[in-house]
Amino acid sequence: MGLSSYLTGIALLAASATAQVATYTSSDGSHGISVNIPSDTASSGSGPIFFQISAPSGTQWVAFGQGSRMSGSNMFVVYSADSTNVTLSPRLGTGHSMPQHDDSAQVTLLEGSGISGDGAMVANVRCDNCDSWSGGSMSFTDSASSWIYASKSGDAMDTDDVSASIQQHNEDTTFSLDLTSGTGGSSSNPFVAQAAEPSESASASDSGASQTATETGPSATASATVSQTASATNGVSNPLASSGSDSTASGNSGTSASSQTGGDNTATLLNAHGIIMSVLFLALFPMFALTLYLPTTKKVRYIHAPLQVLSTILLIIGMAMGIVLANRFGELDGYHQIIGFIVVAMLVLFQPAMGLYQHLHYHRTGGRTIFGVMHRWLGRSMILLGIVNGGLGWQMTRKESAYAPYGIVAGIVFLIYISVLVFAWYRSGQPKDIEDEKMGRQGRGYEMQLPREPKHQRLGSSDANAYQQQQQYHQHQQYQQQQRRNSGRNNYTISSRY
């Protein structure tokens, strides 16, 4: 035992003299990462780097990634393989959806990785292609390199599947790391010196302990493996970045972090955004549009317009949630977001204005305008585009359980909408009736307003009297003409008798 302690102390001193690490610890001091850039890697700009990820007991999974946002980041997710082993899953961040396993990552779990007696997870990792990846790159001499962090508390996953599904995180943040403070040394595993004193069972050659990751020199090339699991043959390394640990590695640097999300409400916002927008475009917007076909008067003023105003308010709320989520995931320029901005802008800025103009114009003149036609077809096209974009949004979340219900409801709503239009066309008896909707033709299709009042009721008292006199004059003229025609027929009858 004395010799073992002496050798461990020598190793610690050697690591202190050679290994430099840059560290980050989460706000509660429980999750952390320590990064070492070997001297040769720093000078050449490429090559292997080493980092240690640690998490306390009660962590379902923990992840650190290179990049300033989730989308396009190079992520390393760690979770339990069983009671003593950990699984390292390199993944590519894709935004709102669960990050997928990246089989091009050249990573290796090193000695000292595993689960300690108190349930804490430690992963000592070597990465041979972390200078660039699909979606980004990183300079190993950057004094303010961008990183992201996320974790999920809960029961252990206990799987060695690197493509295993992971639940939505309940903590995440972005931070910067000074890699220059972690540059130095040439160790093949700068964290192995931090391993706890090996137990007799662990150090025995016939202990049967699982060790799937092997140590390699810095010049060796690691290849991506299908399974990344490891347990510590000589004990689990002490987490260098954990709060209160006695780190002996030199160059340990604390870094500032900026919170990216407001705690654990991301999943709630994501579900609320999806539900509100789905209800709007699958039900409220199309059904409220069909209220114009109701066989009642004043349907625009008291039914159609108020209901669509309510829908527009919900649309703005849903858009606000989407913007918050897009900022958190760094995807304001994604195709789902861009389509959403276009749809919302059209429905909020232009659709109500054109409908109101047509309504007021018909109220004054009883005539049609091009804005009425545009109001009708813009609404239809934006509802259709919104339904398609909603499907794209659910696809981004990779919630496959929502795909079929969304598609079924969309199909039902489409059939109902078309059926109402066809029925209105059939009942009118003329194809143009559907084209004349909202254009104020009395007795055909549906109207933006009641049939206009007689002109003399909309005039002042003097104008009304003049109008009535004019109408009486025309009626008198028509009466005289009818009398002359009748007189002519009578004369013809008399003359024909003789």
C-alpha cells in the first residue's frame, strides 16, 4: 500500500509538471469539463486533444459540445452503460431535435473512465478530429472558444447503445473556454494520474473488469468505434472540474458562462408552441373562415371577424414562443422559422387589413374590390402553408408519435373545407358563386355584409325627398307608357273587327 501511494504521488507530480487543463464547472459545481491541448497539437493546429467530462450521481446524461449553439455543434454525450461503466456518444447538434450519433467522430474512452462508488460518472476522452466537424471548426489556440453544456437529471440509462434516445435536458448553458491555459504536455492520458488508488480487486489481473477503451500515444490515430464504453481498471479518475476537488493539474482556469435558457421550461415551451400552432392551422383558421357560409345575417361583423381576431392573437403568442425557442437553439435562420415568419407576417399584417378594406368598401358602395379576392386567396394559401410548416416543425422535434395524428387531422380538415366549398357552389347553381364570395353579390355565395340599404335611406333628409320625387316621376312615366301600349292593343282589336 505504501509503495502504491508513493507511485501515485510521483504520477501526480509528473502530471502537474506536464499537463495543463482549462476547466469549466456548472453553476452548481456538479458538472464539469477539463480540456488539455498537447503542445504538438497546439503548434500544428490539428491532432489529438484530451478532455474529461464529469457528472454527479443522479445525472441521467450529461453533454458538452464545441460550438456557440446546439445547431451545428460537436457534442459528446455521456451516460451510464451499467453500474460501473460509462458510454460516450459523439453526436451532431441539429437544433430542436434530439442530436444524432456521429459515426465520423474519432474518439476513444481512456483509462480512468467509469462510475465511482458514489455514482459519479467520469469520462476521460481522446478526440483526434475535434479541430473540425460537419457544421463547424475550432482553433486550439483560441482564448475564448465557444462551448455548450446540457444535462438531464433522472434515473440511469444503463445502455451501451451510442444511438440511444435521450430525454429533453433540464439544464443547459453556453460558455467560453480559454484553451491557451490548457495547452501543454504530451501525455497519452493527462487524467490518469488523477485516478483513485486502485482496489485489490480492480488491480488484480484476473478481476474480470471490463475495459473496452485502450490507451494510445498522441501520435496514434484513433478511429470511430461502434461502441464507446469503459470502466476503470485502476479506479475512476478524480474529476478535475468538480467543485471542491483538489486538482493538481496546473493551469486550471475558471471561465464565465452565460445562461442560454431559463431553466427547465424549454420542453414546456416547445410543446406549447407546437400545440398552439397545430390547433390554429388545423382547426381555428380554416373553421372560422367557413363561418362566412353560415345562413345568417351580419356573420362578418359578429362571427367571422371576432373569431379570426382571436385566432390572430393566439398566432402572435405562438410566434413569440417560437422566437424564444429559436434563440435558445440558435436557429432563427432555419427553414421552419423562415416559413413561419412569412406566414405570420401575412396573416397579421396584410390579411386583416385587406378584409377590413373590402368590408368598408362594400358597406359604402355595395361593390367588389381586388382586395376582397386577395383576402380570400391569401388566407387559403397561408393556412395551407402553415399546415405544411407545422408538419416540418414536428419533424424537427423527431416526435414520431405526433406524425400520424397530425397528418390524419390535416386530411380531415381538408375534406371538410373542400366539402363546404363544393356544397356552396352546388347550391348556388353557378360556378362563379364561389368566386364571388366576399364580393357582396346579393343572394349568391356568401357576403361580406348585409345587402345594402336603399339609397334614399342612406341620404340626408333633403336628398331623400329629392330621391323620392325622382322615383315617383319615373314610376309615373312607366305607368303612362304602359297605358299607351294597352291603348294601342285595344285600337288594333277594334279595327280588326271591321
